[in-house]
Amino acid sequence: MEVIRNPNFLKTFLKEGIYKVSPPTVRYPLVVLFENAPAPVLPESQEDFLEKILQAVNLRLDEAKLINRLSPNPEDNWEDWQEIPSQYLIAFGTKIPVFKVDIPLYEVKYYKTLSFFVADSLADIAEDKDKKKQLWKVLQEMLLKN
């Protein structure tokens, strides 16, 4: 299904008023972005690794919203940061499409009510002890700061 974002077409087609649909009311403790071209989900080894990462910050995998940027779902095509269904976001091996600037790796950024960071891909982190340390440090800063 393709999302039509042309208001003039919609006005003509619908012959009624057009109303902006509010962002989804479902909120998640965390949104995780990743890229996996062969399939819409993470490979099993990466999913297991992500599950261990989340357990370390007192979250379960089924609590997080996982989004493969290479298998877009229309509801995940956010036009601005307010549409992101969480106050926390991690991008593993991909950019955050809402922000048009490059974000340095492993650096927590804050924008209004959103806290986020960009990291290497899960596969790269799993293989590199220094990247694991960097990830743990930034996770603590963002999610365990209380």
C-alpha cells in the first residue's frame, strides 16, 4: 500500500475536507532502526544480540519497535520527530531519516522530548569489543541516567 501525500489530489478525489491524521497513539519504550536488505526482520544472531543489549537496560525485545529501513512500512515514514512513537531511538548502522544532518556515532543527542543516537550496525558491534564498550556507555547515558 502506498501513502498518498498530495493534498490537491485527495481533495479532488474525496470531494470532502482533508484531515491530518494524528501520529499513532501506540508508544514504545524504544524504537530501533536497522537495515537488512534480504529480509524485513533482523537475522537471528543479530536479534539475539539485540535482545541481550536490551536486557542490560531492563527492556525486553517485544517492548521495542524494530524498524527495517529497507522494508518501509507507511506508518513508519515519519515526516517529523513528533511522529516517532517513542521518546528514545537508536539507529544501528543507518541514518535517522527525520534528521537531515549527519549525527556522530555513539553520541546521545536530544531534540525536544526525543533522546537518540546512531551506532554501528549490530553485526559490527557484535564483532568488536571497543564498539561494545562505546555502545554500553551511550546506553547508560541515555536509558539508565536516573
